[in-house]
Amino acid sequence: MNIIQRPHVDDSCLASVVPDPILRQILAARGITTVQEIDPDLKHLLHYRDLQDIDKAATLLADAVMAKKAIRVMGDYDVDGMTGTALGVRCLQAMGLERTKISYHVPSRYDDGYGLSCKMVEQAKADGVELILTVDNGIGCHDSVARAKELGLLVVVTDHHEPGENLPPADAVVNPKRHDDNFASKCLCGVGVLFYVMIALRATLAARGYFSAARPAPILGQFLDLVAIGTIGDVVPLDANNRRLVRAGLKRMQALSAQPGVVALAEIARVNLRTLSTYNIAFDLCPRLNAAGRLKLPDNPAVACLMTDDSVAARDLALRLDMCNRRRGDYEKVFLAEAKADAAASVQQHALTVFRPQWLEGIAGLIASRLKDQYNRPCFVFAGAGETITGSARSVPGFPLAKVLADIDAAHPGLLLRCGGHNMAAGATIPVARLEEFRSLFDESAAQYLKEHSELEIMSDGTLPEGYLNLNFARALERVGPWGQGFPEPLFDGEFLLEQVRLLGNRNLRLRLAASHLHFSAIRFRATALEKSLLEGIRVRMVYSLGVDRYYPNERLEVKVHAIEPV
């Protein structure tokens, strides 16, 4: 374990508004320079006007709503795409479009693949759809958008993935990553982009005098729980704009003002909504929403769960998702054991690429993430029993997956049949006969970008004085959150005496530690084999974070261990 201390930066610009010097340094080290950046008030949200094509999109959608045209929301099978699909349907209905005029389609990972396809477009035309609204996809779907235009359909693309050199021939393309886009934040996820489009749609309809006492303008904030879940689920950077959206969504959920399906999911997952955190969203709600799409099932109840207003139906759908998540967990355990065996036998030095035909494509990303965490290397996990195989990758800092795949594709035409994603998570489809070629190229790319890592590197915010290991400081950290991708949770390091250690469920450790006159408990989730072998009475070096435990009637300090080793 190599602990790297964050360098001290000038924090004088925050001195008048953040009196605590340690908290001030934590914020300054993450690029915070003004109090507005940590102000959660939605009045500071970036305005939609700077999103290219958003006026076109709002005009087309307003025309469709007022003319009662049939609109189909085309989403994606991950949490971002599904929350975005539910948001689109709910917002259009709230704007006054009859529910019978609104339909949606979320593709199957196995039968349809990612994104809008010509088959989906042709089915939409056959069903009488007049306008297709994509969410979290479409920016790379040139052929299917062109097919929709041939069939006379209007197409509004909303996406956040990297665009190619040319945009698809849609009637409007809203994507903050467009090369000609001036929106100040490039970090919106798919549901976030669509939320902005819905704000613009409401403004356009209001300007036309569409709303009245009988048909009031909807309060779009009622759907921010969906935006928060999609934003956390897609692991996009939590810049100031995204933090405001997530914070507002959390507040609604904590006030029990969430969609019935979200309430039911939390109940099934045994999560108290009043104390909901981004951790609960990431590790309790999102896995259940994703679970059905990862398995080869005839239907996916996740979107229906997010869209129903019937609490009884919501509970039934949440129970189905929970059962899917249990099955997913069983598959994952088996596949991970096999993947670890293959990784241990691998001759790759800088990256890992593993494949077995019996693995499920929907579990590949989870396996890649586990391997990446264990080996601290970029990992690609492929699955599939046909002539082509599809894989998911997870990266480490310094290795931009999206760029690496683009470079491989340019230099080796025909190797990557499909590819896409982000710099930290991506996917690709390749011919199984060329797996070894890809494995070699992927390893060579990692060698170019990464220095050899002999041990895990962790960035620490330093050693906390004993007076800060308390509930009040944990609350102070919570108030300036939420923390996440691009706005990393503060981590601290120190040496402690390990007084007690207890194994929980063969995976987690409950620890009792001491430093000088201070004694405290801590939890280590997913402990490694070495960590499970720690003996009581030794001194340890530990990296940890602080949180607020609200499981009990009275709030308590929660210390989470991120890494621990003997001194």
C-alpha cells in the first residue's frame, strides 16, 4: 500500500466562509474556490440555454405535445438509461400528453445490444410512433437515425457519450460533449441531459400560453430522485452542477417524496430513506435496478418499477428485482472465482484480459471491476459462445479506455466490431478468433500509459488530529458533499493499535482501534485475505473515511476502512 499525500494548496479564498482549516484544505484540494460551488441551492444550476440544439429539441417536443403526437422514449438497459426513460415518460405525461400517446422501449442487453437500432425504429413506425426521443444513447447511432428519417419520423437525440466526427442526422442532438457545445459542465449523465431538455420544454410550453389553472405547469423537481439515482449509478464526475442535482434528489428521497418504485426498492433493500446516502444509492438501489438487465430474462421489470404509481405493484416489482439481484450475486461469485484463476495464470504484465464462453455478458463489467480492484490494472472481461464475443472493461487512473479503444480501432480495422464508453469504463465486441491479438494490443497500450505498479496507490488527505475523529467532523464533511467520482470522498491515514478484530459473514471485518487515549470502532468491507489474517495487539497503518451512521436511534460516527496493513 503506497499512501500518497495530497499536496497542500492555497485555500485563502475560502477562509471567510469555511473556518475549519482541515475542511477548507480538503475542499481547496478538490478545486473549490468559491462558496457557491458548495452551495446546494438549485438556483445555482447552470442554465439550459447553453446546451446546443436544446431550443430545437424543446420546440419539436412542444409541437408534439400540443398536437398530441405519439412519442416513444428510447432508453438504455443501465440505471442511467432506465431512470432517464422513466423521467421522459413521467415528464411528458406531467406536461399534459395523454399516457396512451407515450410509449417507451428499453433494449435487452442480449437480444438488442446497446443503443437505437434500425429494428427498433421500424417497430416504432409500425406502432404509429411519430417522434423518437432517445435518452443515454443515440449519439453514435447514425444508421438507425437515418432509417428513422427515411420513414418520416422526427428524432430528438439526448445523450452524454462522446460524439464522433459527425453527428447523427437527427432533428435535434442535445449532448454537452458536442464539439460545438458551450454548456459549462460536460459531466451530465443521460438522465441529467434529459432533465435539462424537460426544463426547456416546460419553458417553451409556458411561453406559448399552454399552461393554465386547469393545466398548471408541472414541478419538475418531483422527479429529481430519478436524476440523482441515474447520476450516481452512471458514476459520472460530481462537479458542482451534478452535486446540486444529486443533493436535491437525496433531499426529496429523505423527505419520503420519491417515486413509489424507489420507496419500494429501499424497503426491500432494508434502506431507511430518511437517512439515505449516495452509498445506499450506489450499493443498494442501483444493483437491484441493474440486476434484471444483467440476466437473460424475457422482460426487465426495472423501468416499470420506476414508473408505477401503485405502491402494491411497486413492491411486487421491487421484490422481483431483489430476486434477480440475488441470482446475479450467485452468478458473480462463480464467475469471479473462475476469472481470478485465469488472471493468476495470465502472462500479461500491464493489463488483464480474460474470457470464458459460459460467462454472462451482463456480469462481465462487475467481474472486471473486481479484478481491477484486486490487481490495480486495467481489466477486460469477455463473454459469449459465438463467433463474436462482447466484453466490458474497467480502468485505473492514467489509462483512458475510450481513447485506447479508439486508437486500437484506427490502427487495426475489423478487430473491434463495436466499441464505446468512457475513460474509466467501456465495452467492445470482437471476433473470438482475434482474442489473443486484442489481448496483446491491450497489454501494450497499458505498458505505454502506465508505470509498473507494485502496490496499491491511495491518495490521502493526511493524518487527522485526534480531535477530528468524531461525529461533528463527520457531519461537517457530509454537509459539503455529496462525494463521488470527480469529487473524491476525503480519505485519511494513520497508525493505530489493533485491539480487536472480528470477521463478519466471511467478507467483512469489524475492528476496534486505539490511538493515544482514543478508542473507536471501524468496518472493513470486502476484506482481502491478508487483511483477514491480521492479529489483535499489533500496530497497523490504515486509510479510512468518516461518515454518519444513522442505523441506530442516535447518530454515531462511522469509520470505514479502505486499506489496512501491519506496520
